[in-house]
Amino acid sequence: MKKASLVLFSILLLGLLVCEALNTESKKANSEDKIVKEDEEKTVKEEEVKSLYTVDSYMKSVEENLEAKSETLISNIKELHKYTIYSKVELLDFVAFVDDPSEFNLSITMFSMDRQANEVFKEGKDSTIFAGSLGMIENVRYTHLLGNQTDDFWDFYEKNEEELNLAEKQVFATWVADCWKKADGQAITLPAYFSLHDDYESFDLKKNQWVTDDEKWSY
């Protein structure tokens, strides 16, 4: 009997050891699977972040951020219809200022100008007559960096800076032209232009085309 009991005990002990070994192997396998899955998810996330830094995806972000501010710009352009513009004003010049490109903030001011590129100021105190300058919109944040990805972003931006600058310029002009149209800017008889501060060309809001400074300021 003692021998049979010992054999039975040995069998039970062996079974427990086998179960424990299988359980350990299972946990190890699950742990390895988890590590593999986490690595795969990390790789996917890294790829997703990298994919955001393409010219197309960046410009899409700029367009969406500008579009979110369209109603403000449209509303401010509509205010021009309430004024009688001073008779010596020969064109309206919408100028965009980007004081610090690293902050991605855009502000637009409209100036009343003559054809010699001089700002025109009104004479007299009639508040219904306009000449001078008007702030159209301020501090439009046209893109946002993602978390701690600033180094990756600036690597991308510096490598594509020339292409991005041209694309930004066109998107800004298209946005302003679209808001000008929706605000019925065409009803204003004066020529109207959009430009980046100190740039060499302007976007004709009446004709929807870029013109040089010579064309803009000539009769």
C-alpha cells in the first residue's frame, strides 16, 4: 500500500510540475506576444507621426486652420461696405504679417493706398468716410506642432522650406480671395490686392491672379 501511495503521489507531483511548466511557458509566450504587439503599435504610431510631416499633410493642416477663421475675416471685410471710401484712395491693399514664422501666427491689415504706393489718410472729421488702415484679422494660428515632435517637424520643414513657403503663400492668398468673394468684395469698385509683407508680388482679388509690384502700382 505504501508503495502504491508513493507512486500515486509521484504521479500527482509530476502532473503538477508539468502543469506549472506549461503555465510558465504560456505566460512567457503571452508576454512575448505582448511585447511584439507593443512594438508593432509603437512602429505604427511612429509611422503615423512621420506621415503627418509631408508637404500635402502640412498644407492640409494650414488650410483647415485658416478655414476655421473664415467667418471672422468675412465679417470684417463686410464692414467695408458701410464706409464711403475717401476719393483720393486708388486701391485697397490687404497685407499679411508673419512676425515670427516659428509661431505660425498670421495677421492681416488693410491699407488705403494711392498708385504711388503711398498710404492715403483722409482729411476732415466725417466718420462715414474711410481712409487709412483697418485690422482685418489678428493672430491666426495656421498650424500646430504635435506634442514633443518639434525636432522632427523642424527637420521636415527645413528640408522642404522653399516648397512650403510657396505653398503657404498660395494658400493664404486663396483663403483671403475666397473670404473677399463671400463678403461681396467685388461690389467695391476699387482695385484690391493681397500680399505678404515685403513680398515682390501681390494677388489681385478682382482678377484672381498674381501680379508684380510694377503691375500693381502702374496705371
